Amino acid sequence: MAGTYSLEVTDTIASSVGSWNDAVDCGSSFSNAKLTSDGWATQRACFGGNNPNNIAIRFTFSLVAASIRLDGGPLIAFAGLPNGWRPTSAQLAVFLKSFNGITQCFIQFDAATEQSVTLFNGNKTFTNPNSLSALDLFNNGCGDSCVSSQVFSDLTIQGIGAAVKITGNYTIDAVTSYLTPNPLTIGKNLATGNDLPDLLEIHAPNLDQVTSVNLAWTDKNSVPHTINIPASQFPVHTPTIIVIHIIPIPPFFPPRTTPNVTVTGTTFSGSVPLGTLTIQFETGSGIYRIVKNKRNDTLYLGSTSVHWVNVYNIIELTDEYEEMVPINPVLLTQQGLPEEEIVEDDPAFFVQSTSTSAPDTNDVKIPDPFVELGYIGG
Amino acid sequence: MQLRDHDPITLDKFNGLWAREDPDNTPLDHFQDCQNVRHIGNSSFGTRDGIGISQDVLVPLSNVKRIYNYPMQDGNTLIVLVKNDADQGEIHHVVDENTTFGPVLTVAQMDDFAFVPYAGRAYISPFTDFSNGELTMQKGVQNEFVYVYNGDGTQARKIAGSPLTGTLTIANGAAGHTDPGLHIFGFVSETDTGFLAAPGALASFTTLSTNSVSFGTVPVSADPHVIKRHLVASKAIVGFNGDVTGYQLFFVPNATINDNTSLFLNNVSFYDADLLDDASHLIDNFTSVPAGAVLSIYHNRLCIAATYNDISLIQVSAEGEPEAISQIDGLIVVPLDGNPITNIQELRDVMYVFKRSRTVAFVDNGDVPSSWQMVVIDNALGTCVHGVATVLDSGSASVDYLAVCSYAGVILFNGQFIIPELSWKIEEYWRTLERNDFDLIQIVNAPIQKEFYIVLPTRLLLSGNYSLGMDPKSMRWEPWGYIMGVNTVAIHNIDEIILGADLG
């Protein structure tokens, strides 16, 4: 699937370098930071002082407010983009208006991706030569930077005005991913009493910008819990693999609700299901009997509780929004609540189990028999 | 080797854990600390016995919360509470190692359940924890009821039931006999557990001396467990006031419909003198019985206590009719003190009622339960919901005593608490147990092994060996630990000790 998009500036996030003096007519017809009906955004910056040699205007795009149109449709927010949305091209259109003394300007997506322009009072376009992630597109924004080698007197006013718009083409990535091992068995090894390996590998493209993995669930008392695993704690982090520890911390097990695993911060927007994870843990729960003169304990091994876990992927917003958006609402809208383990809850249901197949069991040593005698005084 | 001036000390007896007062004062024949050892004979010890699995099926039950021995008419089985992944309580019936029925009952808030077997059936009452300030108490789940399970894998159902409703058609039948005059007629439904609902579909009809009576449009019950319907009638009424509910009703002999489908019962003849079996008391019975934290049997009566709304109320059924509980005279109130009733146990024909720190008694005087007089036994000692030892397959008393877990320790009770307590040697150990978690304690008495087995809130199993005598100084205590931890214990088939473990 592919199409066109256009990004629009909101008037709360534009910025400029320079000192704007309302008492001085900058000579521009531009008003300050305004979004016009046709998607153009305007901004102006002026200097009225000594030795100003750099004036810049930067536009960024809101990740929260509705700021992007797909195929001429209504404005939607970043989180509302379809799963796997990725820009394939980005073209910056700028209308520059210069004032006294400006001889050269650059229009840019970011400080390292710019193009020199000399045409003033007219339209100029610049196609980004690099491949962009959705996050880059929004966070980097666009702008212009103008310089002058001239020195003006105090009364000399210099300035620029700019109107910008970003348009381009997009595609929808069909992201393939998988989790391994799946199912993942964690907790105690009942045979040895040692902790089982708890490493989960997340395989997917474009993982290099993931900043954290979140697990959110509610315990049996309906108390919500969240574990945030920052990227600094990933044992492995490559563009295609993330490895995390799944830690069996009470009251995580057994959770009352299916835990949601989300990764935060990727190059694609929206939400991409990375797979379904089955978590098992050895508990040894079950019904036992004391056997006279038996020299070990035989425990159930197969009676592990199984929980299906949906793994979601959401984009990083900004630091202050990270904790507020653990699950992408669009994904929930499209897919509903995370799939849960099939639980037969029909009260009329009953099963007669007459299987003669033996359950999985494990013989373990009786743990640490010891006695500590009374004090033998001298 | 013998050092100068030091005489060798021979340790040839080991009498278990000693955990009271200063550890330095631990007698030489006791342990300051121990785990997973058991006694062998009178003086030796070794590693405790291991455990084996109890279910030989591909998918055994897991997350087990409570197990009771469920004696049926043809053998011993287990009734088990597990928590499913939706955190709902499910009751399963483990018939043997290869056969399990269930869930036969699912209740969302059921964290524990009270149980009593009666006539091969299982009476089940779901309960859970509630907070009252700093006190955690157990009482019946709100808006839940006592259930009965027939033991055959079918779903458990609420005990009791509603009366039949409908419009009865009455006409003179074939030649026969009645005492002529106006009678009130109705029908009583009977379930497969023998519960008789209140008379319903009441109607008046004037009979003739030379004719029998026939009934049409006999109502059927929506309860699939109804298997019979009985005709009830008043004696001939002189000066009928028009209120069909205000007269004494009797079962009419030989006037039963042995199904729940037929719509008629024809040609019934009877004389008023035949009306001997009174059915009037059925009108006062609960149609569904609120769940409580305590179930017990006393004098063939089902006793339910600690309901959600009345923590000090005991609901007592009619004798031999566990589902027939009068809302008027089947109720007993234990003095209100903010603590719920935790246990009811019969001993020597007396019904002892326990709270966590109080014990009272009632005696069946042959009259209705509300007339039974209360006797205070102890105003300081009581027990918890699973704190009276289960003995063998059925119950309670062994050798004319109860073993009771109280805040003071494990105490023998023979009508009064016998001090010092059996757990005197481990007084400090016992007092470290969290009082609000005493509902997690469960005790069984295995007279064959001569041992108590007590599940502690710490998920350890405390073994109390009394082969040298059941007195405080002869008891030998040892805690046993398991990798998975245990949270319930039952005794099964005379001397088989069953343990259950949840996911914790």
C-alpha cells in the first residue's frame, strides 16, 4: 500500500533564532507562526542590532496533535498512522522572503541535510536525499538558516520570512518479526532449584531506535503494574534483534490480566504486532501424596501456567509522554484487547478426564534436610 | 577421643524441634532448628518421606488452593478448589488418579470453600477474605449460596429451591372417597437430593364424599433436579376466609407424581384422618441459602455460619433435611463481638462453635434450633476456619478429643482447652506465625501414623509426631519444606496424606 502525505506545522512549536522587535517593521507580510489553510506554515525572524550574521527559523511537527494528512484526508495524529507507516520520500517546499543584507540562505530538513538557495521572494523545493524514518520526519522538522557577512548599523533591520510545507510519498511496511524462545519457560528449575534462563529475543526490522520495552499487567488484586526495561539494560540491541530479561517478579506471576509487552521508539510509526509470546513457568503446583520411605520428591513438570502475551510496538513520543502511552490506542481499536489464553468459563462445562497418559514429572532431591542440635556446653 | 576433664556426651535420643525461650537452653535431645527430617522409631531420625504425584493424567490440576477428602458411598475421593487463569475459583472432583470431573462449580470470588459430605453428596460454600480494620476475616462470598454436588460429574446446584407456581385445575374424580367439604390443595416439588420446596400452586376445592379428586395443569418445575411432585392438602375447612395460604397443609398419602413432566394426577382418595405428615413448615424455608465460611453437620443437621451479612449467625437445617433451613426458627446467634464464627464441630453430642478467640456450645434439645441454649466454654481461645483437625475420612474427634489450632498453639479440646498446649515445645515458633494468615492453617490428624500434619502460612508442613504420647512433652515437631510450597493438606483412604500446592 502506498500514497501521499503532507505534514503541517502547528503554531505552538515553531521557533526562530533572532530577536523580534514589534516596534520595528520587519517589512514582511508574514505573520508569526501561522498555519494557513493550504498547509503552509509561516514564520519570520528579524534582527535590529549590531553584527547579526545568522538568522534561522525551525519548524517541527507535533507528535501529539493532528498534524499529518494521508492522501488528502483529514489531519490525524502520529499515533493514528497505520501500522508500519513509513515515508519513502520527503519534499520540502519553502517560500522565502528576505530583507536587508541577506545574501544566502539554506533550507534544511535537519542541520546536516540542507540545500543552499539564493532565490528569494519565491518558491523553492528541496527533496531529502536520505531515507527517513517516520520519527525522523516528525522530530527533525524543517527550517531555513540565513547568514550575512555584512555589518549593519543599529538602525538597520535585517530579517527573513518563510513559509514551508513538507509533502511526500509513503508506504506501509509489512513487518515480519518473531520472538524466541517461544514458549519461554522462566522461573525456577524444579529439578535443580536454579533460575531458568529468562532471555527473550525480539527479532524485527528497524529496532535500532527502540528506547525501552514495557510490560504492563494487573495482578490478582487488580492492581496495575508496569515494568520498564530501558535500552541500557538490553543485553543485546541491534537494528534487528533486542534481547530482554523476562523477570518473574511477584506479583507478576500469575497475572490476572494478560501482560502486554511493548517496545518504545522505532523507525516506523503506528503499531506493529511483533508476535505472540507464550510464557511458561515451572511451579510444581498440583496434588501430591506422601509416599512412605520415598527418597525424593516427584513433582509435576508439565503443569505450568501458560499465558499468551501480545507484543506491541509503539513509537516514542517525547520523554514526558512515554509513560502515558504504554499501548497504542489505534492498535487496540483495530485489533481489540490482546488475545488471551482460551479459558473455558462456561459454568455448564465439565470435562471427564480419563486419560492414562502420564503427566510430565521430575524427581528432585528432598531440599536440604538438616538438624541443628542444642548447645553442648563445656 | 576424650579430652581431659571432659566427659563424653552421648546423644541417643532426638525429640524434635525445640523453639521456646532462649535457644541456648535447648535440651540436648532436641533440635534448635531442623527441616525435612522425620522420626524413625523412638530415638532416631532421618530424611522425611518424599512425595509422589496424585494424578496420573495428562493435564493434572494445578494452582490448587484447597483439598478436602470427599467420602462417597462407594469410596473415598477428593474435592479440590483451584484457581483458573481468570482468577475464578473452580471446584473439581478427583475420583481417582485417572479420573477427574470438573469444574463442577465456578465462582468468581471463591478463594476458599467450606465443605461437608452428607449422604454421598458434597455441600459446598464459597468464601473469601474480607478486611475489617486490621483484622482479616473469612465470610461467605457476597450474593453467593451454598451448593450441593451429587458426586457424579454433573454441575453443582444451589441447595433448596423455589415453590411451584401455576394455576391448578381441580375436579371431582372417579368414584372414591374424601371427607366432604372445602379443602386447599397444592403441590410440593422434590429434588434429586430430597429437598422439599414450599407448597405451591395452592387452590381451594370442595370435595364430595363419594368421589375422588383429580388434578390437571399440575405445574412443572424449571429446576431440572426436580424428580417428584407431592400433593398436599388441608383438612376440610369450615368457614373458609378466602386466604389459601393461611391453613395447615399435609402430605396426601400415595399422591405423588414421580416425574417433573406429567400435568395431571387423577382419582386421589383420602380421608382427613390420613393427613398426618405436616408440610406447613416448608413455607418458612430458605429458597436459596446464603454462603458462609463454615459448614458442619450436627445431629444430621447442616449448619452454615459466617455469611456475608451475618458473621455471628448459624443457619441450622431440619434434621435429616440439609437443604431445609427455616428462616424463622432455624437460626442461632452467637454473641456479636466483631469476629466471625470460624468453625463448628460436634463432640460428644455437643455442638461447639468457635470464633478466633471464643468458644461456645449448644445442645440439641429436641426443639427447633433457635431454642437451643448457649453455654460459654472459653472467652479467650478459639480457632480458625481450618483449625480443627480432620481425622481419617470423616471428621473431627478421635479418641474423644479435638485437636485445635489456636493463637496459643495446637491444643487438645475435650469440652475444654487442655493447657499446656501440645505445641508447648515450639511456642516461639508458633507465635511467629502471622495471625491474619491463620485462615491458611489447615490441620489433619493421622492416627495410624500417629502424626498431625499442619499446613502453615509459611507454606511449610509442620509434622507433629505423638507416637511417644499425646502430651506437650512427648510431642515431636518438625517442619517440612517442599520446593513448590504447600497450601493445603487432606487425609485420604485411612492414612494417605494428600498435599496441594498453588502457583505461589
